[in-house]
Amino acid sequence: MSVNDNLKEFDALFGRFHIQDNDKGVGANGVGPIIGLQKTVQLHKDTHQTQTQLSSMTDSGVTHPLQHQTHFVQIISDPRDVMIACEHFLREQDRRELEASLGEMIDFSSPLIIDHEEGKIRGYFFEESRYCEFALHVEQVDGQLFLEGRRLDGCAFVFTNVWNIMINTLSRDFLVESPYDDFLDDDMDVDDFLDDIFQSDSEDMDMKDIQELFRMDLGSSSETVKTMIDELSDINFQETSAAKLAFKCRDQENKAAIMEHSQQLFDAIIESIMCNIALAFFFSSQLPLYRSLAVLLNTIFQTQLDHLNVTPEQYEVLVAATKHWGMQGPLESEAGQMTTSEQIAGIFSKQLSRCPMTLISEKAREDLCTLQAESPFQSVQENISLVF
């Protein structure tokens, strides 16, 4: 069989890779993975060119996205304190977002790779149904230290939003230069300035009206729910559909509408996991998809387990997914992607503990014992202990 025949057969089974899912936002252009960590202060080879870029950005007092969605802000404190503050901010925001999705308190580590000695943080930030993958790095140009933020993948709007909020927080603690100083009057603070920028022309419409305007009611649209569930089996749209379904479940009416199709949704999630385990080589990043699938599984098992038909084979798939994200291994793959997540493994393992022991095959039992003995995450070990 020729190469073209193989590609046609692959497309027939799993869809076409060249189809663009525009809902994912603007992708990163030409930004390769960061494989190795470099020195804390990395001098540019062409300091004149970089200084010109930084000057054009900082002279106005506001950071602007440069090539590859890059932002800079000048550091005015100990760079290690800046990175610790960034870590604290990102972990807290991520915890709040995941708790909003699960509807319960959690104690999972965030999807971040951190090296304070090298002055680098890489990870994911989630906002409702969107996400971005980013990298933070301390840079030095002509004796001045800057915090550099780069979007590696995902939605550009999410990256810009989290960067602006984080830098505003850091500037309040006098860790970085305020990007708004040149725009503030003597009697105006940053909050007043931002309020003036984003103030709506219509004073009659409050935030509740805006949220209601953009809220999609799935209760009267069963076909829409079915379509979104069907898209979980399409590798071109499964990430977006999973994220939207997980986010919609935060609304009680929408959750009820989605859970009316709980069996179909569960079967589609299992199929999606099987596809992604088999084709992991072809995907640049799987963490956002698995996180959304984990949230959906938690909702299903929390509300519909008594009415759910789970087979031993499907249980094995859940165990395989838990093992994939819950075993100690390199934090990054050769392609530069995060391959371990306590959040995903913790949520998956919790669902395993909710299932009856009659579903556990010999293969699943072996993998569960391996997880309980070798997983670096205490939450996973505790959940597996409840299985037996």
C-alpha cells in the first residue's frame, strides 16, 4: 500500500489533520518547544537589536506583544522573588479555575514546570473553555533585568489577559515596573485607569446582562448537545468540544441537559481516550484535552453512576489514562510537552474508586498495583487504595 493510500485510510478513520478548529484561538507561530533550561540570565547575542525592541516597548510604559506573542516588563527587585510571586499567582488562579469546574475544593499541583534557580516557568493557564501554554523567563539586556513571557500554544487572548493581570499584581508588590505609570495622573491609580479603558458606553447593561447575553442554553437544544458529543470522536474538534462541554456543566441547567446523554458522553470519552493513547505521537499537546475529559468524567460519575453502563474494557481504558498521567517520568517529552499531571491523574483515579470491583480485570489490577506503588502523587495513591 502506498503512502497516499495509508493517509487516505487514516483520514477515513480519524478525520483530517489539515482542518482548522478556529475556536481554539490564535496558534503560536514558529515557536519551538523549550527543551533544556538555560542560565537564569541569558544574554542576547545581538544586544543592540534586542535593546531597541525593549526600548520601543518600555519607553511608552506599556508592554506590547512582539513576535511570537512575547511580552516584556522590567524587573526592579530580586528576580528570584519575582519568579516565586509568578508561581504563587499562577497556582492560585489555576486552583480557582479547576475548583469552579469540579464544584469542590482540591489540593492538586498545577500544570507547571518550575526552576527558580534557572529563572524559568513553563505551563498551562486555563480560563473557562480556553487555555494557553506559556513560558516565563528572566532576561538581561545591557545590565537591566526583564521578565519575558511567551505564548507557546493556545489562545492569544487568554495569554494577554493573564499576563496583564499578573504584571499588575507584581507591580503592586514593587517587584516589576508598572506598565501604566506614564498614563496615570497624580490622583489616579491603576484600577481607575483600567476602569476608564474598559468602561462600557452603555451604563444600563451590567455584567449579569452581558453574561446572560452570551450564555448558551442547551436545555432546549438536544441536537446541539449530541453534535458536541459526537465531535469528541473527531481529532480535529475534540479538544474544543470537550472544553466547551466541561465549561457548560458549571451551569446547572446546561449540566442537566448534558447529563441526559451521559451514556453517550461516557462512551465518546472512552473512545477519545483510546484514540489519543494510540495516536499520541501525532499530537503536539494532550494535557488540555485530558483535563476537560477528566472534568466531564467527574461530573458523570458524580451524578449518573447508578445509571451508567461501564464495561471491564472501558474500565481498563480509564486505568490506562490514569497510569499515563500518574506515573513518574520526564516532566517533558522529547517534543517538549508535559507528560505528567497530578490534576488529571487525581481526577481519573477518583473515578476508578467509584466503580465496583467487579469491573477490575487482571490487567487493570496489575496496573492499579503499579500505580499505588510507584505514582509520585499522594492523591493518586489514596484513591487507588480505595479501589481494593
